[in-house]
Amino acid sequence: MLDDFRDDSDSSMIFEFEDSDTPETVQKKRPYMGMTSVQRFVIALMLLVIACVLSAFCLIVTEKIVLPFI
């Protein structure tokens, strides 16, 4: 039983170090969820702004803060 584990660990791709110039070791960068890093940043920024606006609106509605009227 332990020999099987040893054989499996020897054949694992995690511990193999190959020359980086070979095409097998080069991985293509796929965009996460089909978006680039700039697009993901813009969506995260929009979500932050929405959360801030909604939380400020909730504080105003519940009268935890009062807007000064001129």
C-alpha cells in the first residue's frame, strides 16, 4: 500500500522541474472569467462605490446621520 503512494508521488507533475524553454511547461495565461485584469479592477471599483453609496443611504434613512441643509 505504501509503495503505491510512493509510486504516485514519483509520477506527480508537481515535483518535476523541466527546462522552461520547452513548450510543454509554458502555460497560456487565460483571463479569469473571460476578463482582463483591468476589467476585473473596474468591476471591483464599481462594487465598492455601490456599497459605499448604499451604506450611506441606509445611514441617512435610519437617521443615524443627518445631512446639514443650508
